[in-house]
Amino acid sequence: MRSRFALVAFVGLGVAGLLWAMVDPANGGLATLLAAFALVAGGFAWLEQGGDTARDLTLVATLAGIAAAGRILFAPVPSVQPVTIIVATAGVALGPRRGFAVGALAAIASNMFLGQGAHTPWQMLAWGGCGAVAGVLRVALQRRWSFAFFCAILGMAFGTLMDLWLWFAFYPHTWAALVTVLAAGFAFNIAHALGNVVLALAAGPELRRVLARHARTVHTEVVWA
């Protein structure tokens, strides 16, 4: 009950922050930062409702660390990174709550090396959202090509969300400014999407099977006759 109340409260604060940015664009950077922090906190309150064990949380932390290391390793290649694939796979294999946690933790962990900033909570929210959506759609993402196509969409969606945040927080709220920001980020979003397809086809289903096998092992119940 307490975690449910926290979830509602944090989501309400997040919406309030976005509304503040809409009515007061001069303080859009601060308002959207607070909104993102509130929404991410709501995501972790949602995770708490799942009643995860210590082994579950250890797996989440391990996957987040692997995703963060992969992002750092691929940093010289603009927008091509394994984070989205690992996060989406975690969502499909382990469910939306743990998929969200893997994405959010991977973003903040990798930014310890790549640089924290006002973008960090929005990256946490965006990658966490990738894991959550993958978990919700897990039944439709069991085949290699459907998963790869989905990851391409996630690559575009992630980049577009970050572009929208950049416009909403720091640019005039005009159509001209919005088109300029989206156009500047389009090539990077395409690179992210294409990189996701390649990585998903190469390793996505295999990683999902490993994680699904682990999840079944963790939740196996022993009944004594």
C-alpha cells in the first residue's frame, strides 16, 4: 500500500513538473529535471510492488552493469550501443518492472563515466521505459525478427524523447525550434535504430533465453511431500 501511494505521488509530481515547464518555459530546464526525477522515483516505487528477492535484484544490478559497460565500450561510435538491446531483453525475459530497473540503473551507471547532467534522469526514464514496454509486449517479441524490428522502434523512440526533452527544456516552444531540434537528432536516431537491429539479430534471442532460464530457476518452488 505504501509503495502504491508513493507511485501515485511521484507520478503526480512528474506531471506537475511538466505542466510547470509548459506554463513557464523560462524555467523549463529546472521543471523538466524535477519532473524526470519524480517519474523515475515512481518507477522504482513500482518495482517495489513486485516483491523481488535478493537474487532478482542482484540480476537486475548485474544486467545494468553489463549494459553500462557496453555503452562505455561503444562510446566512440555515435548512437550505436547495446544498452537498448539488453534493457529490452530484460523486459521480455524478466517482466516490465525489472526491465524498467535495468534501463534506469544502466543510464545512471554509465553516466558516472560519460558525464552526469540534466539529461541523466531523462535517459533513465527513456531506457527504463524501453524495458517496461518490452515487458508488456513480451508475448509478441519471442521471434528474432519481431524483436529486432521492435528494438529499431525503441531506438527511434529513445532519441526522439531525448530530442523532445531538449526542446521542451531549453528552446522556445515554437514549431520552428521543434523541427530544428528533431532534424539535428534524426541521423543519430537512425544510427541508434540500425545498430539495435544488428545487435538484436546477433544476440537478442540467445540472451533472452538465458535470462528466462534464470528467472524460472529463481522462482522454482520446492514442495515437500
